[in-house]
Amino acid sequence: AKVGAYLGHTPKMRVGRTCVDAKRGVVLMKAVVVGAGIAGLATAWWLERSGWDVQVVERAPRFRTGGYMIDFFGPGFEVARRMGLVPALERFRAPISDVTSVDAQGRAKSKLDATAYETVANGGISLLRADLARVLADEVMAPVQFGVTVDEVEQTAAGVLARLSDGTVVEADLLVGADGVHSRVRELVFGPWQDFVRYLGFHAAAYSVAEPELSARIGMRYQMLTLPNRMVGCYSVGDGGLATLFLYRDEHWQLPDPEHALTARFGDLGWVTPDLLRIQPPDLYFDQVCQVEMTSWHHGRVVLVGDACGAVSLFAGHGASLAMAGAYVLAQELSATEDMVGALERYEARMMPVVTRTQAFGRGFIEWMAPSSRWRIVARDWLFRLSGLPVVRRLLRDSVTPDAGAVLDRTERGDHPASPRHG
């Protein structure tokens, strides 16, 4: 009943074909979720609690650790609150006090006012992306099958058949592609990645390591050294941990070897950069900075969630938040009706506008996060210095924070605009 109230209705048990619940004597709807990141795990959580039998597969051989720090607030944080996960997330909070721009010697040039930072975060928390995924994984009932993805998809009038990479064939009512920017499900069902992925001209690397001495030197604040088209940042995550982020412009989207690429791009910099390059682990996150743009997120009984259909990029932020919100809205619409096609269309109609707006913000924010010239760096630093002014704080908050109520609240008037169809 609690979950039903959060979803905006009382969950209904619908007749399906694939799995019998012996205790209740009913047949459950079956969903295969591809991807055990934030979008996939959140989708599994909500579908399970809405009466679905869920199977989760993940192409990585093990749970992904590390990654970069996220400011988790907005609609996704509200979803986490409705799931009862905030106390668990608080254990991983990184109490970042401010955001500081430093010079090549590590001297502070400007600082984003702590009050302004709190205003933007609006009650959320900062934590590593992997820690959010871990909290979700601990709450999902279905075990994750690691080292497995989808090789073939066939849709029938009654359902969808997914041939997995381990040779098994699964029959389901719904296939959910939550497998990120490089989605295999999207490639199989919607088309090649070139049709949907917009490269934003940057490569990014991130990793977390145990470095007590360097962690203490940085302290509980995000510090960044910015040069034209290059940025390196780091922050302590407590208990001697240190997290990093490297960002550089590259007109070629193909990824080089990360160790040599980072050394070539950042080896001439001072501050703590030599130490960060020295301690980079072999399994660091290294990828293109991209957005995913599609005219429709579903085809038949296949639907995409999170970065697979609407990656907003680290320039925009909110990727984790919108993934959580998308999972919630998808489950809400599926549980409110017997009409699966109508539910998927309403899911798109609710989520696509906020994703599109956030993507547009991200493209406009590139010059603030990774300025292309020294005068733009100076302008960014001046904005930091003025961030204590109430008008600047309101501008920052209103520019970057999607309204949770507008995203999550479901209208019952039946006036959702029809979403465009793929192809």
C-alpha cells in the first residue's frame, strides 16, 4: 500500500504468462532488465514492488565501483526518499563544504559560496555514483547475472524473446534497456549508435583511490585546476579516500589508451596533478562525454531507461537523478493500466521534456565547466565570487534543478501529449 501510494495509485496484479507465484496462486508479468547501474536497479526495485517478476543482467563481470562524485538532488532524490533509501545513502555522504578554483600552485583563486552550493543542492547529498548503485543493489530482490548481456531480440504479438550472451533464451512481457550510453538493447532494437549519440567534444576520466595523505591535503571540498579546454579536479571522500575527475577537449571521439592520454594531456600541470597521474588505477572510468537523443524510447515491448535513451552528460549533471525518476515514472505508468503501449507512451511524454531541457542546459554549461579560453575562466571565477549574492544563488538553483513535483506527479486527466514514434 505504501508503494502504491507513492506511485499514485493502488498497484494492480495483471494476468501474464511467465512466472507463477506459488504463495498467491497468480501469474506475474515478467520483465528482463538489461543493465545493473542506477537506472536498471531502480527500475527493478519499482517493478518488483508493483508485482512483476524481474530478471536483471549486466554485461560487466562484477559490480562497478569507483566512478565520480555526483550531487544527488532534485526528482531522483525525492524518488530515493519515497523508496526509504535516504538513511542508507547518508552513510556515504561526502560533506563537501565548497567548490574552489585553484591556480597551478594550488592557491585558491575563487570559491563557490557554501550557501550557494547548498541552495543548488536543495537538500540533496554528494556521494560517489557507485555508492548510490550499491545501495540500490542491496534493496533489489532479484540477483544480478553478471557477465551477461543481450545478443538477439525478437518481438511477438504476445511478448518479447531475448537471447542472452550465455546462450539462454528468456521470454518476457517487457524488455528494459538500462545499459547506458553504449546500450546494446538500443543497438539491437532501434539502430546503430551513430543515429542517437551526440559527442560533445570531450573525454573524461574518473577514479577513486585510498590515499590518506593526499586526501587530507585536499580536504572535504572540491578543488579544480582549469586551463583552456582542460580541467582536473579532486576531493576527499572520507576515510582516506580521494576521488578525481579529468576532463579535456578532443575533436576525435575515439578513445586512446587512458594512461598515456591523461599523461599527455595533463603531465605538464602542477598542483597535485603529478600525484593524481601517478596513482591512477588500471580500471578507471574513461569515456566520451555524450548525450543520447531519440524521438521515441520504446518499440513494441522494448523500452529504454536512463542514459540508454536520454543521457544528459556530466556537463548537465542530474543523470543519476533523472535515471531514478525515469524508473519511477515507468513503473508508475505500467502499474496504472492494462494498456502497455499507452503506458510506455505516457512514460515518454512525462520524462522526455525534462530530459530535453536538461540536455540543452548541459550543452550551454560546457563553457562554464570546461572553458575554452582564459577570459571565460576569468568570467567563471567571477561568478564564483558573486555566488554569495541572493540573486545569483536563485539563478543557479533555478537553472540547474528540475522540479521534482512536475516530473513525478501523475495527472489523471488523460491529457498527456502523445510522444513521437521511432521511425
